[in-house]
Amino acid sequence: MDYEALGLKAGIEIHQQLNTHEKLFCRCPTTLRKFEERSGEFYRYLRATVSEMGEIDRAAREEMKQSRKFCYYTYDSTCLVENDEEPPAPLNTEALEICLTIARMFQMTPIEQVHTMRKLVIDGSNTSGFQRTALVAINGVLPGGGLIETICIEEEAAQRVEDETFSLDRLGIPLVEITTSPCMHTPEQVQEVAGYMGMVLRSTGRVRRGLGTIRQDVNISVRDGARVEIKGVQELDLIAEVVRREALRQVGLIAIRDELRARNASAGEEAIDVTGLFSGTASSVLKKAKVILALKLPGFGGLVGREIQPGRRLGSEFSDYAKKCGVGGIFHTDELPAYGVTGDEVAALKSAAGAGEQDCVILVAATREKAACAVSQVVRRAQMALEQVPEETRKMLEGGSTAYMRPLPGAARMYPETDVLPVCIGPDVMENLAVPELLTEKADRFATVLKFDPAVARQIAYSEQLPLFELAVTGGITPMLVYRTIYGTYKELKREGVQVEDIPDGSLIAVLKAVEEGKAAKEAIPGILTKVADGMAVGPAISECSPSMSRSDLEEIVRRILSERTDFIREKKQAALGPLMGVVMAEVRGAVDGKLVSEVLRKELERVLNA
Amino acid sequence: MGEFETGDRVVCRYGGEPRDGTYITDRDGWAVIKLDSGYNIGVSPDTCTLVERIPAIPAREADAGQDESLPLLSIVSTGGTIASRIDYRTGAVTSQFSAGDILRAIPGLSSVGRFTTRQLYTILSENMNPAIWQELARAVYEEIRDGATGVIVTHGTDTMAYSAAAVSFMVDTPVPVIFVGSQRSADRPSSDNVMNGLCSASAAVSPLGEVAVVMHDTTSDDRCAIHRGTRVRKMHSSRRDAFRSIGVSPLGYVNYPSLEVTLSDHAVRRATKGPALHDRLEERCGLVWFYPGMPPSVLSGFEGMKGLVIAGTGLGHVGTSLIQPLKAMIDAGCEVVMTTQCLHGRVCDRVYDTGRDLLDIGVIEGGDMLPETALVKLMWVLGNASGREQVRVLMTRDLKGECNGRSYNGL
């Protein structure tokens, strides 16, 4: 597909959790918990609030189609702020500093006086019904000329446990939201920019790592299409595919629109009650329904079932809209007979609805109230299909297709958080911030200065163990020893079930230092670290694994071994070195470094041969 | 600054790219601009230029379609907000007081009753005073006399318990008089205003016949408790379930969302008393919280007062050095009432020496009255009693459920 010709425009919003000690608006730790560790539960109802003009934000209204009762899990690591039972503490300065550092790395201009806002979010993920967010800096640059519009600091939402139950451990963890302008024009470009931005964020060394700690939202439109925001793309590798599929969807919807218009299609007929038609049906969904309503969509026949994205049809869009009323989904005649609905039933349905070849009939089965609501949603979406691609917030499905979530929110959903005072950012603040070395620069340095192979250098720079690597190297340990230990030995130990993440950084460095000073043997490293991971202190672990053997102890052993094998030595001369090395090592393995054994053996052998 | 007015459309060239926005206000010299993205930023005013002055659009008046067959409820507002709305143009949050606005903010109310509203004051509850309590009592009395099935008083939560106690003493009521407020602002989707508002309306049409506070019973949106106006206290600065009945069980509960009311046996029922107003108060009364080492000079600040309530330690004590100064105050005509800063339990000054000394100099034991309730009651008694002996009798007699003769198990 020629994306430039399609007029593809895309921008990204990256949400990255920050690795701060405390949350953004309370002094709770940012620790994630297991659900079973919860200390209690409570529940609340959320409702949309009305504006001055008597209007409710359109995204909020969509969420409120059902009465929403939400349950929340509390922990001994959460407090009344997360419960929306206490005013927020002042904005976390550590988080603000990280945010400003990132802003500086993108050469952005900080806002002189930062104001925290309340952004209405009533899907239950925020106990208050809003998310606190503040615009911190604007106008940054990307390599290649792209523009970063804004960087905001926000509180993370609560983690959904299931359905309408949320866990409060994640609520309030600071995150930055970085928004680019719609400056990208191909799917690959979007993925590349997202990758670059992620690299810059990780370069700070102060962002959280792991699944779910970074999320990308992608804004996409094609010419004659509409701005669509796709939420929560967690895997970087899927971004290009998501963009491709959305472009495909918009192009498909535009083609359907043109065809509907050519057919003079319409949407706006009254639904009819066809409950009686299905009294003897074999369809399990229809059988248990209180009411079945049928809606004729004149001119829509064949188009509702047309694929617009892998696994998605116009009918899927209708279904998404209908689900907002609490129904499980819809049936449409483009996909019937199926799901236990017979050909005869379809014929009877079409005739009851007065539907011809070119028409489609939608079936909704639920309570009367829910079914009526669902029908009105389908009518609304069908009318949009005649008009244009709707502006929407969508969520990503497995593989990169998307489903409708809600309309794009308006600016109407933001108002000031009066409980948090504005924060002024003086002109000198930015200049005093240390700009971290980019990971790409680090990789270059590891290759040139530390003499690592470029691929290894990159592996180190991009890994989660980078801080530990740098700490050990600055601590004076040979870089190769550090590398082999934390990228090789650790992996092997992990495979054997050793909890290497329990080894304190300081302990690892102490062990490696002991090895470098000859106090412990290199061969003993796995053994020592296993004990340290089990909770033993470094000193005892070293002496247990490598009972200290002095050079003179070693020399004594070597002399003994040599004296027992004089005939062999006389026969083999220098060539005896290899086999003898094996004999000595079998006796002293783990207690003495191999290098030292080789050195002492060579010397003693020389002495015997010269005697 | 003066150059811009709230609501002006401006272009902001701060940081390079021009951005459109709305001027909100001046804050410490910075112009606060609401960008079209919704975010507010504070920037130097000289980076902004005026594009267009947009006249403020008057708020739409809500029609209050009310069901005439439902019982008439009167909402008397003093400044606590159970309804507010957000001006999304400027982000300003304003409190709403008209019946239409309240019904629009809490749509469920219209199926409980039909409403009239009376906006008495718009003040923060810490700015309440005895004169306002008196006006409030008169307003509540008038609403009862005019036929209200129940009266709802919206009130800031900080001093709601004082006002509820004051109205309890000043008004004899045959109908429920319900104080209600919210702990979390009414603009937020999670506010307790809707549930508290609906539960208060339901309590106001219930068989109750006394002054009560109706607020969240737990942190969940599961039920409200109905507390007696003279036995309720705000026991937490921010939680939804801050209000607690002290020394008695609540008068009842209102389940949510069913709005079903259950009343305890000890709750006074509707029409037990005819309406009456006794609105005299002696304002020259004080309340002092004793602490170890409190110098007698602290008491001199209460010189000239007609009454003083002491929140003493434990069973009702103060340091020995205060005995003589208190005696001097009593001799000069001031009534001194002892309560306990334990809040739970009653005073008993016959157990220890200082207690006996306090009784000897004429201190009145306040029983198990809450210190704040004792203060309000003392104002009312001094305003209505004739002679010191009657003051003493009334202060120790239960008038509006403020004094329990017995200390109950489990409370």
C-alpha cells in the first residue's frame, strides 16, 4: 500500500512509568502487589458530572450508559489518597525532575508555571473519577525533523483485576506522557520513532522496566478518514502492524460509505419485536433472551459482513457500539444462518422485517431496555457509516486489529485540580539538570573504550542490568569479568533456579573484587553467588566455597604432585604441563584461580626439569 | 494585569509554536491559559495576544419538572454544596443552590419528593457563628410551619455537628430536620454528594421526628447513617464516613441505592412534638481544652464570659493550679461545665481529689455530653433559663438526647 498516497498521518503518545520512590500525589511506595495480598475492599459508584452548559463530556457519557459500580482492592502499601478519601499531597519533585530531564533531552521548553488538572475518566480506573495530569514542557524535536508537542506528568490508573474490580497498588505511580505531532507518514516510521523515544526514556535510567511499564497510543488518520486513537499498544514490534491495519480499516470504511451512498442506503427505521419468530429456535443466545428486536438497514446487505481489518467487519463495529448498553453483541443477516439460527428462521426474519436482497437485518437479544438501547446505538453507528469514519478511541486486540472503546474525548473533560498548588519552573532549573548519556552513545563507548564487540556493547547498553554493569565497572572490576558474570553466570544460575535478583548489587561487586584480588577463585563465582542469593553474607560465602589457600599452600601441593610423578615428568618434559594441570586442578578447584595454578605449576615443573 | 478578561480567546506564543487557548486568570503574575487541549499553563502574559473577546454565555436555567403528588421537602442551604457544576470554558467549579440545579445534579431526588429551596447563606462552615445558628433555626422553623414534610439543611461538614446541636435545642420539630454535606467535592464523579443527598431526602420523608445528620456510614457507597444532632461528631478530616454517633448507636440507616430507611427504637418518631421555636442564645460562652501544664492565665481570656465548658482529662479533671481561678470565675457569675476530652464515657468528679475540689467550687458535671454539644447547650440554657439553679438543673437534664443516663455496652 502506498501510505503517502493515502495521506497517512500518524502521531504517537508514549506513556512511561517513572521509577520514583513514592507516588505522584501521595507518599506511598510505588510497589506493585499481588491481588491476594490485599488488605481490604470497598466499592463506589461513579457518575458523570454536568458542565456549565448542561453537557456531559461525550466520552464520559458513553461510559455512563450503564450504571457503574466499581470495587477496589486496598493494600498496606496504599493510603487514603488512592481511596479518594484524602486531598493529594504536593506534586512529587523527584518525578518532576525526571520529567524535566526527559524534556531537556528532547530540547523542550518548560512551562513557567505548571498547573495540575483533573481529566475526567469514569471507567473506574481512577477512584476519584478523574486522572491528575499536568503539562510540563512543550515543543521538542525528534531526529529527522519530527516534532514533540507536549510532555505531561500524570498519575497511573488502577490496575483492572477483572470486569469492574480494580487494584489500587498501581494507582498514582508517576508516568510521563509524551505526544508527538502527526508528523509520521508510514507505519515503519511510526515504529522507528516509538523505538527511538523509548530508548531516550530508558537512557535516563530512572524509568520503570518490564511489561506494562510503557504503553504507546497511536493516532492515525488517512485522507477523508478521521483521527482515531488506538490505546495501549504494549509491544513495540506491533506498532507498524497496528498502523497498517488502521489505515486499511479507514480505507475500507470509506469504500463502504461510497457504496452505501451509491445504493441510497439509509439507517433510521424503527426496530420490530421478533421474539415470537424465534420461540422454537436452536440458538442458545436467542433462546434465553427476554426480547429479540430486529432492525432493518436498507441498502446495507453484504456490506455489514465485509472485512475491513483482519477479523473485523462493519458488523463488529456495530457490535462494539451495542455492547455499551450491556448486551453481549449482535447478529446480522450477512453472517446468518449460523450460531444455531437456521436458514428458515433467517428467511422468516427477513420477510417480517420487509428486507430485500440489498438490505441487512440486525438482531439484538436482551432485556427490552438493553435491546432498545443497543438498537439505538447500532442506528447511530450505521448513520456514521453513511457519513464518514467516526473519530474514536479504540483498543488494540491481539494481532493488531482494534475495537471501539469510546468517542475521542473533548477538551471539555479537563478542569483545574484545586487541591494541588501550581509549581514554578525557574529559568535555571533546566540548566542545572544533568543530561544522561543516550544508550546509543553508551553502546558506542563500550565498543570503543571497553573494547567490547559492538553487538555485545549494544546488548549491555540496552539491558536492564546496565546500571549494575556500570556500577561494577566504575568500581574498578574488569569489564569482561562483569559482563561474563551478569550476562552469563546469572543466566545459568537462573536456569538452575537460583534467585539471582536477590543478590544485592554491593554483594556482587564485593565477590568480583575478591576474585580480582585473588581472594577467591573465578571458578568459585557461581557457588559463592548461589549462597549469597540464599541470604549468606559475602565473606562466609567466599570462605565456604573457596577455603582460602595461600600461594605457599598451593606450591606445597604442586611439589607433592610433581614428586609423585618424577618418571612421567622426565619422559614427557614440557609436555607434562597439560596433564599435570588437570591433576592439580582436580585437587584445588574452586580454591585457587586457574591462572595462578598454571603459573605455579610451570615454575615448579621448570625447577624439577632443571634440577 | 488588566489586559485580558476571563474567557478571552488568545494566541500564546510561549516556547515557539503558537497555540490557541482561553485566558483564565492571573496567578502570581503569570497568565493562566487554558489551551485547546484542555491543559492550563501559567506563562508570561506578554507571550499572549488577544484574538477575540467572547461574552460569557449565561448558564442555562434548568427546568425543575416536579411531581406534585410527592411530599414537599424544603432544602435550606448555608454553603455546604451538594450540587456544583463545572464551567468547562474556564474550569471554574461553582456551587448550585436553586431547586432546578440541585435536581439536575442529583436527578434521583425528583422521585423522592418535590423541593423548594431557600438559600440562607453561602459561607464556609468554619465561619458559622451563633447568630447564624439562630437565623438557621428560624428558617427551619418557618419551613416546618409552612408545611414541609421534612427539612434538609446543606452545610459544610467542619462545624455541621455544632449547627445540628444548636438547631436541636432551638427548634421542637414534628418532622425530620436533616443536615447533610459532602466530604469530597461535588464536581468529582466519585463525590459523596449524590448518595448523601439522596439518603438525606429519603430520611426527610421517613417516620423520623428529630434533628439529625445523614452522611456516609462506611467508605463504600453502601449506606448512610442517621445520627442524632446532639450526639454526632466529625471524627476524621477527610473520609466519607467521618461522622460518628458518640455514646449512642445511630438513629438508623438509609441503604443505598435502595434508599430504604430503617430506624432504631430510640429514634424520636414524626409528630411526637409540635413545632416550637426557642431561639434565644447567650453567645458569651467559651470552650477550653485542658492540657498538662496549662497556665491559669489561659482562663483570663474567658473573663467576662457567662459560661465556660471545659474538656478536661479522663473523668473530668484540670490541674490543681486552675481550681482557684475557676472558683473566681464562678463566683463572678460564670457557669462552668465539665466534659471529658476522651469524648467517649462520662465525667465523674467524685472519684479523685481534684474532681471533688471542682465540685466544691461549683463546677457542673456535664455527664456524657460531647464538649461541643455542651457548649451549644450552655448558650441555649443561659439564653432561656431564669436563675443559676435552673441553669444547673437544665444542664444536667436530658433535653434533646444529648445526655444519656446510662453508658451502653459496646459504645
